[in-house]
Amino acid sequence: MTAFSPDQTPSADQAREALAAVRSEVAKAVVGQDETVTGLVVALLCRGHVLLEGVPGVAKTLLVRSLAAALDLGHKRTQFTPDLMPGDVTGSLVYDARTAKFEFHEGPVFTNLFLADEINRTPPKTQAALLEAMEEHQVSVEGSPMPLPDPFLVAATQNPVEYEGTYPLPEAQLDRFLLKLIVPLPPREAEIDVLGRHAAGFDPGDLEAAGIRPVAGPAELRAAREAAAGVRVAPEVLGYIVDLCRATRQSPSLQLGASPRGATALLRTSRAWAWLSGRDYVTPDDVKALAKGTLRHRVALRPEAELEGATSDGVLDGVLASVSVPR
């Protein structure tokens, strides 16, 4: 399968088939990360952004590069460091002596898939430079908006273990991420597969040699977004989403529960997942499947709960078990 040209309009079924093929293409380079790939596709359908958390060496960068290749989208990567300035991300005005004028030079954020590597290693001022880009899909220069490409997705990574020299993301920044996905260490069989590929000459820097080809593109994403936005949600399922979010606010283990924005985010991700699963309606199981990824970064544990070994995922598991599921 090849991607449709931008002026062609694929059907919803063709778009779904193309996005399903994306996972097979990414798997040519990245082993055992199907759930993470699906989460990134869900975010693209919802026009959202993703925070990827995992230890170094689990192929987070390779994952984003492979996804961009399979979707025929542009991508750029920036290593976030303590000395990174906002202009290094968004771009800056540069004086041109030939014209005696200031010209705007676009930063790396002007791309389709922007990988913000180790975002929590840069100071809050530079982290905040992404807020407008993530929320408004634009960058303001001297008061004038500069639109970003469409589609546009920020995939930011952070290390869950090493906290020295880091700047934790504030709640306002975390709330801009539609999903927080945990990138796990691979199981033994998958790790053997990884080593076998490298022993056979696999080069992570040469995706073309790995055989990754574009199987979807902007046309499929547009058709998929329209179809996902039309997925039906019964009033009972809407009530279930609200009840889940309200239960997080009442949990004794949490000092901060999911806000109404978190509820709307869960609605959007559940719709996208239902559509990818081949249905035109959302079930409670769709909500359950996306609940932790959508809400884990929108809740905050109480200090005493942390001391007792509680985790956000563990609390959310308890909430999911305690809220009655509509039929």
C-alpha cells in the first residue's frame, strides 16, 4: 500500500487500513512497541501531543523517526539542555545586512513531528516556549502569528529515573500533552530479536535500508480525523467518563484529580481508539483502554501516598475498578 497524494481523498476504511499498516512498517525498525505506536497515532488523530517516558535505550527517538517515515511526514529532533534558549526551538529574528531588515529564521518546531528529547532538562522558560505551539499550532513573532505545518505533533521524552539536573514539567505544561505513554523495556524474546537484527547488520540511522516505506500520509490523516470525530458516544458513556474523572478528585491518595479538560481529552482519545478498532461508537472498554494514558499525568499523588509506594497508575487502576460500568 502507498500513501494517497495530498489532493486525493481516501475513504474512511482506506484511511483506517493505511494507519493499521503504519504499525507494521514501524515494527521493521522498532520491536515490541505496538502500544506506543498506537498511542502516537491516536494523538495525531486528535491533534494532540505525547509525552514519552522511558529509560535511555528503549528506542524512543528511533520510534518517532520510524513513524515519520511510515507516515511520509517531516520530523526534527532537538536535544533539550540547560543552556537551550526559546529561540533555539521556535526560531528567531536575524538581521540581514543586505536588506537592512530583520528576517525570521524558523526553528526546528516548524515540522510535522517534533521530537523534544529530554524536555525536563531545559529550564521552565524554554519549556514554556512550546506552550503556544502545542496549544495554538502557531508561533508568535513580534505579535504576528506564524502557523505551524499540519499535521503537527510534539513527542517529548523524559527519563523516569534520573532527576539530578532536571526541571520537572509544571502542571500547565503537562496538561498540554494529550497522552503520557510509558515506553517499557522489551521482554526477553523481543530483546533477543533486537540483538539478532543488529547482528545481521541493522543500522538505526538508515531507515531506508530497514525497508520502511510511506504507507499513509496527510490525506489519510485528514480522512481519519473526520471519521473519528463522527464516532457516536452514548450519554451513558459520557457519564462514565465524567464519573471516572470525578472519582480521581475524591481519591484520598490524590491531591490533584483530573480536570474537565482531562475528561474532554479522554473523550477524544476514546473516540479515536474506537474508530481505529473498526467501530463507529464508543464502548466503556474503549474508555478503560485509554484512561491511564490520558489521565496519569493529569493527577498528582499526595506526599504521604508516595511514601507508602503508591503510583498514579495504581490509583487509576483502583478508580477504574470502583466506578460502575454502564451497560
